[in-house]
Amino acid sequence: MTFEPDRVDTVLVDSYSTLVDELSTRRALEKHTDNPEAVARIWDLRGSLYGITSALLDDFKPTRDRYRVSLEYALQTAGVEVSAAEREAILDTVDDLDVYDDVREGLERLIDDGYEIYMLSNGDPEMLDELVVHADVDDLLSDTISAADAGVCKPGRELYRHAAHRAGTAVSRIVHVTASWYDVQGALYTGMQGVWMNRAGTEWEEILRDPHLEIETFHELADELGA
């Protein structure tokens, strides 16, 4: 696919793994395991699987609940024993994830060029309130849109259509930027342009559709849009 800057009126951005590093939860796991990176990845992947399954079966569950259960799964899988209080302390780190260096200045460039930016996330509304303040982007976003608002997680198409309605923009005039492979697919199959934020420097998984554009920072998107 070819990215079409002239077909972009509104920018949607994902939250976790796009604005903030979801695997920075490993810091809280370091004192409990010799392999915090692996446990953090299991936690992240299992939580995503719960969200995809809930979307497929039309059985919505709040993200905080999914994170709690997926953390328990990751700890059990890795044979890590923690107290209930320690588990809650680890869970709370999702509100204090590392912010990627390009986020603030990259989004400012888009704003300065006249684009409205909306956050589209599986996160619960209260989680997103914490995130936008922590990431210092609350003044840059026109709105934050949670899966809870539509009662469906990504990549359910209803959520992307709901976001388009909230933004007052036709789906064909929206570009969605995300580090998540399945989130790119959700946007593409809804009719948006999909941009893959390749934060990890990995290869695109060539099944289903390809993104319109692959970038590593928001500055690259600003360049493509002429911002």
C-alpha cells in the first residue's frame, strides 16, 4: 500500500507501546525474577490475547481486569511467587510506563501543521486520564477514546467506526498510528490508512494486509505529512 498524505484530515494514535513502552513494566519485576523481560512480554501478550478474544466473542471486559489476570498468568507461567500486595504494586506500574522520547515534539509538529490528534486505546478511561498526564500530551489531544466507550476492544471494527464518529471525520480521511500489528489490521479493515510505529525494530509480519507506512518515530510521520 502507498501512504496518501493528501487523504489525511485527522490523526489517531494508539497509547500503550506507541506513546509509552509497555515492556517497561520489567522494572517492577526485576526484584522478583532473573528474567523480567520475558515475564513482561508474557504479561503483555496474554493481555492482548484476552482483548482480541473478548472482541471476537463480543464479551467486553475492562482493561484493568485483563491486565490483572494476565499478570497472574505471566507470574504463574514463569514460576514467580509474589504476595497479593506485591502483585498489585506490579500492576500499578502500567500507570508509570516510560514515555518514548519523540512523543511530545513529534505530536507538536502535527498540531502546528493543523492536524487534530485523537488517542484511540483499549485502556479504561481512568487509565487514559493517567497516561495523558504522565506522557505530557493532555494539551495536544482533541480527545481520548477508550474501548470502554464502544464496549469492544481492538481490533473490533466498531471501535474504529466509533472513533471516526467521535472525531467527526470519515474513516477514509483518518490515519491511525500504532505499534500493534493487530491494531494496524483493525484500522485497515475499517477503511483507515494504517501506519505501523515500529518501536522494536522488527520485521513486519506479512499476513493479511500491509500498513500504508512504517515509521520509527512521530517525526517521520510529520515529515511524510509535510509538517
